[in-house]
Amino acid sequence: MTDTTALFIALFFGSAGLGYLVYGRRQEKKVFFYTGIALMLFPYVINATLPMLAVGAGLLLLPKFLP
């Protein structure tokens, strides 16, 4: 049986990643572009709910702290 919580978390971070990807491509900001790719791909590697939340939140905040 699949965990629907992890599925919805993956959907949220994937859609946020798509937004980061499009923003980074249009504004030519590489940090947002590559963070968007990472946000869309990491749910395939991490399946547990809490680690997925931790990594996703860290990736969402990453462009704020990198130049």
C-alpha cells in the first residue's frame, strides 16, 4: 500500500520545482534553475515522509542563501 502523504508532498515539491525551473530559465538565474531540477527529481530517491519534507524545505530555501 502506498503512502498518500508522501505522494502529495512529492507533488507539491515537484510543482514548486517546475516554478523554480521556469523562473530560473526566464530570469537567467542558474541557482533557481538547478534547484528546480533538484526539487523535481529528489522525490524519486527519497520515499519516506519526514526526510522528504526536510530535504524539500532545504532545497526551497537554498536560493535565498546562495548568490
